[in-house]
Amino acid sequence: MALLRAALCPGLTAQMVPLLRASGVRTVVDFVSSDLEDVAQKCSLSYKALVAVRRVLLAQFSAFPANGADLYEELKSSTAILSTGIPSLDKLLDSGLYTGEVTELMGAPGSGKTQVCLSIAASMSLGLKQHVLFLDSTGGFTASRLYQMLQAQAEDEEEQLEALQRVQVTRVFDVYEMLRALQELRDSLSQQVLSSTGPLKVVLIDSVSAVIYPLLGGKQSEGLALMMQLARELKMLAREFSLAVVVTNQVTRDSSAGPLKPALGRSWSFVPSTRVLLQSKEATSEKTNTRRIASLAKSPRQPTGIQVVLDVGSGGAQELSPATPTQGL
Amino acid sequence: MQRDVGSLPLAPALRARLVAAGFQTAQELLDTGPCGLSKEIGISKEEALEALQVVRQECHSDATQTAGAPGTSRKCTALELLEQEQAQGFIITFCSALDNILGGGVQLTKITEICGEPGVGKTQLCMQLAVDVQIPECFGGLAGEAVFIDTEGSFMVDRVVDVATACVQHCQLIAEAHQEEDHLKALETFSLESILSHIYYFRCRDYIELLAQVYLLPDFLSEHSKVRLVVIDGIAFPFRHDFEDLSLRTRLLNGLAQQLIIIANDHKAAVVLTNQMTTRIGQSQSTLVPALGESWGHAATVRLIFHWDNNQRLATLYKSPSQKESTIPYHITVSALL
């Protein structure tokens, strides 16, 4: 909904703008959808000039239809599938994280979301030698735990320290700070500043509900607007720069005995293309319970309901010995 | 800097008007100027000037951050964070089993939540921590100060005197055994009076006072930069009664959690909260769960649940980013929690 301004396009002079505004044509949409003969008469402007301006505005502001085959070719060349380092999770996600998409991990407190995120960061940084951006909004990022995971995967200390340097952590505790951090990322990627970020392919956000929850509820709608702003930034980042974006979310209950459902409501449920629910396995006779069940709740490629078992023990999130995906409930 | 108008921290009504008037990026706002802005949207010139100030501040802080100036930015690599974490100390609890499961003690820059039934020892542990944070560095402590925010009125000064006396005696024993100079020097300043004078006590009677106190805390902590512990004893109490609008409660609690984590991070302090337990009635049985709902469970970084098993008190580490889940027994004695 861009406003008509004097220098918006050649041909739209400063004298035309107030005349157009007086007759009710304020934005580009008003201009291209109005009857130009009428406007020419009301504002006593030349019909030819108006048609020329309309052509330029349409060329500047409209989206052009794309051929499906071209889109497919573009997708094949720009999409990468990044392995998470956990074979059973890869099986759940159809061989890994797809760039250009937003993946969501949801679970109750203590279900292992931060552990899985740390594990993904460790394996991407060590195994694939990619730079990783970790946006932490809960204070749950513990560098010593990441180091522990790296030590379990690689023997060489030099490699471990290099891998640690490739993980960049930004602490954002407010939705405006998060938007600012994402904006900075977009600026630095579009200017292709390679010095500090390097080849960035993965952005992990832990968690997105911690910054949105203080704005929702209480009969105010500005929270929803900011949430959708955040959703738009994430999707634009993922699509334009071919990044894989991973977010973590909470779960809530409707009533004290109802089933668990993902937080942030229906509006947010359309943002991630893949959703994985993490749950603790029922405690058996062992005292320490490090097993978690990951089930697929939403996916564009796999049938939902597949479950795998993960172990968030000392070596990072790993699969349990022979993990066969079972058809869940 | 192409900041979208929708993402600027302005008042929501103003933001909605700007978007409806067709402004899309922050640059357009700055180009229009205050007079043009006030004419276009129909606000007064002072409001337009204020809004443009906010926008200019946002864009400038963007620019300084991309130029690399650190300022108050919280960006760093994991390696730098690891070095910071390894240099940080813990607040020991004098109960070695508890310190073990926590990975050394209560961590700084994180929120630790202690849930438990009445009488299980939550306030005891808080008072213990308020004394332990002041142990001088040569004895392995942090030499910090403590802020104690009490909402239930359960802070007993005579109990703190008992704990502090025992702590000073313990340090004196260590000093006698090792006979080092700095130990003796530190003991001169580490006495009962100094311990009590470095615990800053606030009493909040309802949730509004609590929220106000937490909002004023950053200023207090900037003046008293040695504070390393903030205890809120009874975060559930003001929020559990007298609340008709539950969504407002969730919103306030989450806002409070974010404030606390900002305080913990910026001032390198540990935040300890105590929570109550409530019953969840399931299909066949009822279980005790921490109060304040599911979403509050995500606020704390580390969660400890204290419970009874016949006559033995047990502590379970339920949630932690770096330690495994485990349970240990503990006792409460005259001098400390063991």
C-alpha cells in the first residue's frame, strides 16, 4: 500500500500528487484501480500522462506470474537439505532440515527443545563446517553444554574450538530486539559481509514464544500484529537467503485436564511448514530419564504421527539403538 | 536501514495509523519530517517529533551495531561465552549433593526456580543462598550482596542470624586450618553484622507492588553493583488469588519472566524464585505439579522440585540446560540445609 509521492516514478510530478489526493487517489492501489478518464477530467491532467504513469507503477509494484517449471528449477538449485546430525530426527524430517523453510520444535518444559537445538548447532558447526546463528531469548544457552557435545563428537581440540567460533549467539529478550537482530542479519546477508558471519545456512531461535507471550492476551491485538511481523521476517529470511530456520515453541493446555497443544494459537500454526513435538518418555525403573519421544505433528512431505525415540544424554541428542519409526497415535 | 514501520517500538495506535497512511519503511518516515508527518496522520507536532526521535534512535543503534561497536549488544561467539562461563562462579548451597546435581551450585545469569509443598524448605534454601553469596572469594565464594523480595512474609531474621553465624564459624575453621594471610584479612570484614547489612530486603504485598519492584530493580542494581543474587520468595502467592482474567495473568507473568532474565543477564546475577504446588486432577489419579500453569514452566532455566518421601525430604532436578535429571535427599539442620 505505497503512498503516492512526487519522486515515486518518473512522470509523477510534484504538481500531480496534491491534485490526485484531492480527488481521493492516495495510494498506488487507488491509482491503478481507478478509471483514468474520470481522474483526468476531475484533476484536469493529461490522459496520456496518467496512462504512462500507470504503466510504470504497474511494472514497479506488481508481482509477475512465474512458470512452475522455472520455480522447480530454481528450487532444485537453491534448496539444500542439511542433516541435523541425529539420524532418527533426520528420518522424521525427511532426511534433514530444508533450507527456505521454517521448522518448529515444540514441547513442555524440560522436554529437550534446547538440547536438540544445541545438538543441531554442534553437528552443523562441526560436521558441515557451517556458521550457525543462535538467537537466545530464554537464557538457556549454555556454552559448556555445547562444548560437551562437541567433545563427544570430535577428538581434536583445535576442531572443537573452531566449531565453537562458528556458532554466533545473540541474546534477545524482547520482540523488538529480536526484530532488530533479524533485520541486521538480513542487511549483512544482502550486503554479503563475509568477515564475521561466513556461509550462514542455519538460524536457531530458542524460543519464539518467550518474546511473544508477554504481548498476547489481555484483550489487546497489537501482540498479534507483532507476531505476524516476526513471522514475515522469518519466512522472508528463509526464502530469500535460502536459510533453514528452526524455532522452538511452548505447549499449553485448554483446561487443566485437556490435551497438550502448541502455543501461540492458530495464526502461528501456519508459519512453520514442519512441526515436531517432543515429549518425555514415561519414567521406567531407572532414576535418570534422558529419553524423549519426537513425533511429527505437521509436515509437507511425510505422513504425520511418525515417532522416533531420542536420547538427550551426555553426548548430545542421539538416536537410541535401532530406532524404528513406529506409527504413532 | 530498511526497518519496516510495523517493527518499530512505537505506540500501537500510532503504528496502526502510520501503516494505514501508507508508510512502509523507517527511511520514509525520516524523510517526511515532523511537519509532514503531523499533517499526514493528524497528530500534534510534539507527538510527531517524539515518534521520529524513537525511529532515529532505532536506526542509529542498528548502524552502530553493524559497524561493530559493542555497546550494549549481546552478540558473541560460543567460544567467548564458554570462556565467560568458565570464569563465572557458582553460589554454593553447603549441601554437597545439591551442589553436585546443580553442577557446582546455583548458576549466575540464569533463573532457578524452586517448587515445593509448604514446609519443605524453600525459604530455608533462599536464606541460605542469601548468606552464601557473601562468602569472600578466598574461601571459594562470590563476595557479592543479595536482594530478597518477600511476598509472603516468611523471612525470619533470627533464622538468618543462625545461618550466618554458622557460616562465619565454618570460614573461621578453614582459616585456622590453612593459616593464610588473605583468609585472615577477609575474616575481618566477614562478620554477622556485615552479612546482615548486605541483604537488601523488600516486602511486596500484591502483584502490582511486585511488578513495580521488578521494574525498578535495574536502577537499584546499577547503584549496588555488587549484588549477585536476587531472591523472590513466593512468586506464586500474589498471582494465585484475586485474578479474574487468566490471560492477563499469563501475559503479566511472561513479561515478568523476561524482565528477570534481562536483569540476570545484564548484571551477572542469579535469580532464584520459589513457587507453590497445585493438584492436577487426571483421569485416574491426581498429581502435584508446580503452580502458575504450563507456560510459567518455560520461564525458569533451572527447575528444582522439593518433595517428601515418607519422612525424608528429596530434591529433584527437573529441568536444566546442562545437567541430567536426578534426585537427592537432604536435611534441614540448625546451621544449614545439608
